[in-house]
Amino acid sequence: MRDAPPNDTDPKVDAILIAGYRRMAAWQKLERMCALNRMGQELALADLRRRYPDDSPREQRLRLASRWLDADLMRKVFGWDPGREGM
């Protein structure tokens, strides 16, 4: 049996959540995942703004992209070296 990840949610609440997800249409699940993705990007961008307050909007976007894209791709496509510029 596979070990379950740590979970501090009451099993009854977990069952309600799972049942709700099972009732959702595929488009609703996709919409939920997109919203979670956006939230993750917004949190990452807030961290970058805190760490690099003088960056231009372009530099902020490049730093954000460098968290998801390979360094070689960042250098090739954007001319941005995350190793030199920072992430």
C-alpha cells in the first residue's frame, strides 16, 4: 500500500471535498487549476518584487519566467541568463 501524504484535514471534510470534485465538470476542474496556477504566479511575482524592488516590469516577467523555463531556453529566447541575473 502506498503511503498517503501528510494530511491535517478531517477525513469527513476530505470526503466532502473529493465528492465535490467528482461532481465537477471537466471545464470546472480546469478552471480551478488555472486559478491555482495564477495564484502561484502572483505569489512568486510578489516575492520577486520584494527581492528586486527596482526591477522594471520586463525584468519582473523574465525573473518569473525563469522559475518555470529552463535556463538554456531563457538565454536563447530572451537573452536572459538566470545564473547571472538571478531568479
